[in-house]
Amino acid sequence: MSSRSANSRYGVIIENVKEQIRQKIWLPGERIPSVRVMSKAQSVSVMTVLKAYEHLEAEGWIYAKAKAGYYVAAHFNRLSEPEQATPQVVNRSIHINRHVFEVLRACKRPDVIPFGSAFPDPELFPLQQLGRTLAQTIKTMPTNSGIIDLPPGSLELRRVIAQRYLRDGIQVSLDDIVITSGAMESLGLSLAAVTQPGDTVAVESPAFYGALQAIERLRLKAVEIPTHPRKGMSVEALEAAIETNDVKACWLMSKFQNPLGATMAAEQKQAIYDLLAKNDIPLIEDDVYAELYFGKTKPLPIKALDEKGVVLHSSSFSKCLAPGFRVGWVAAGRYARQVEELQFMSTLSVGAPNQFALTQYIQHGGYDNHLRRLRRTLEQRQQQMLGAIEQFFPAGTKVTRPEGGYFLWVELPENIDTSAILTELLDNYRISIAPGTLFSGDQRYKHCMRINCAYPWNEQNRAALCQLAQYLTELCDQN
């Protein structure tokens, strides 16, 4: 093939792909034909297709994912990512619980589009199969299970969890694992095990509101650490906070952070761990979205580095398998006994049938196949939502692009107060959002919101997002 002919075919591929995207044959977030498939279809060399795809990527039409292929980008109106915030690195009391309660109660209405929900689409889970497993479990479980499965919980479920840690190359003992009533209990018990009222805890900013609620409930103080939307908690700012405050614990998400979606690089995880271990500061690692990664390999938690037992690694089945079962756990390292004793004094134990049913499903129900389907669906829905936000939201909007989970963090022009507009969105548009004021002890994120993108990209949800975008655009024009 002559050079001139190759260049001509290279240009044809570029224009064909552009036209297909314009006609919405390929939607934002969808995978286009692989290099080899396109090479065969167009009767050109692999290098010609690769050159065309690289040109399309440079122009912003598509983007490459390592070992996964090329995907359609939201090319006409690509928005910037938010910058890292700079909260005051001072310890202070938190008073957020009432605000969180009022917002979440308002967003629970069944007639509301759940962009503000903290939970994924329940249709994504094998609820019927889990129900059948639970019914069979109740008939066959030991009669003394309510006694023998008091804290730290079902031995068989702890074995299953320990095996999955080992499969990821993480050494965790059965005695380290305590089964809890969802991740929130495991996180709250972990925090209580390593602090006393009045102590200071380092948290991300913005932070998962559950962390702030737990700090408020236990009468602790928080020091909010700047957190990058892609890279996670700032190591330098954490070190400065430790030098100027008597930090007794640190609470963070090392991957798919709620609400930003940030994932720390391996070097940053190591630096965080080394800093905390050197100062003998326990780390409460909230890892509830661990299974919801979009890449080929599962990012490891900081717990994988833990040689001193200072990391209390918390997760649950609520976000990836069984929301209503409320079964979580903490691999608490050297603090396992304190966590176990605190649970015994509070909730006593997790329902035995739920523990047995989850054990049976994970061992025999195709858990990993379910997770693969779930991840593919969540990634596709995230890209569809992201494409619409980039196309329709007002000028000046910034949005994150997480590598897992199901949240997008949207930063709007500063004249918009998302908590102030929530009531009107609920009453007049039947749309919920999670206002940025939920995620900090002050008002610094009032122009931000968290959007749940786990729900199907159907006509109803697409129309609702367009309504939201139009409403926000009109607000910006008024100011």
C-alpha cells in the first residue's frame, strides 16, 4: 500500500468514526470497534487504524483505557475537573447531623429522581436469588447460631472474607475480622475503639458525611485535610496537621472516595501509611466501594501495606451485593478486640440468617460473575451521565471523572447554593441532589453537589438531568 493510499484510508477512518459519533451510533462512554476489528473491516493495517484513533483521541473525540480499548468521549463540551480545596487545617467540633438528617429524609420520597441517593440502583443486585438463598438458609442453619455467632460474627463468613483478602495478596487473620451491621457500624466502632471524647481526627475535605456524623456523635474534633478530586488526601497537608494538632486517628477512603471519587496512586498510599505508622496513628480505611473498580485490576487498599496492624479496614456487601442485608465488617488489626467488645455493648451481633445466606451466595452463587456485570453497567452509566453533564450544564461547571464507584462531584459557579435550591428541586421538579454542604463542617462546598449515576440512563432520568441543567443555567443567568 502506498503512503498516499494509507493516508487517505487513515483520513476515511477518522471521518467515519466522527460521523458515527455525531449520529449517536456510538454514545459517550461506549466502546468503539477495537483496532483489530476496524483493521479487518476497513482492510487496512493495524498501524493505520492506530494512527487514526490516536488522532481522534488528540482531538477529544475518543479516549483510550489501558488494556480495554477506545471509548467515546463527551467531545463537544468537555468540562474541567474541580481543583483541590484548601480548607482551614484546624481542629474543630462538628455540628452536621441535623442537616444530614433533614436532607436525607427529604430525598427519600419514592416519587423523586434519586440523583441525591447514596445507594446504587437496587435492580443491579441479584435480590431474588439472595431471597431464595436466605429462605433455604433459615431452614438449614444450626439452631444455636444465634449464640455461637455473637461477636466477632459467623466463622464461615469471616473465613470467606479472609479468603478474598488473601486472594488480593493481603494477609488478614480470622481473629482480625469482626462482622458488623453494615459499614457504618464498623466505621463507628473503629473510631470509638481508637479515640476518646475531645480527641482530634484527621478527615478528608470534602468528606463522606457519615464520617462527620460519627465524629459529632462521639464528641470528637475534626481537622479537614485538603483532598484532590483525582489523587486523594494531600500527604503534605496531613503531615502539617499532625505537626500542629494532637491527631489521634485518621479516617479516609483510598479509592473511589465519596463524594469526589478520588483514587490514590500506590506511592501516595505508601506515603500516607508511612506517615501514620511512624506517628503510631490508627488509620480507619473506609473501603465500601472496593469491588466497584472500572479497570482491569482491583486497586489495593492501604491495608495491603499494614505491617504494624494500625489500619482498621472497613467494607460491606451493601454497595456491591445486598443493600438490605446490612452486613459489613472490619479487619481491625491490633484493635479487633476493642471493636468486638464495643459491638457486644451496643448492637450485640448481626442477624445470623443474613450472615449464613451471604456466605452461601459468595461460595456458590456466582458472586464474581455478578461483580463483573455490575462494574460494566456502572461504568457505562457513569459515562452516559458524565456526557450529559458536559453537554448541558452551565458554563463554568467542573466535574470529576472517577475510575470506579457511582458518584460524580459537580462544582458549579459560586453564586449557586445547592442546599438552598434543594427544596425547589424536590417540590417542583421531583429531583434530588446531595448538596455540597453535607460533606464539610462549614459552607465551603455550598456551590457543589454529588450526583448518583448508578441508575439506568432511560428517558425519564435523561429528561430529569436536562431539567436540572436548564434550572441551573437559568440561575446562573439571573445572577
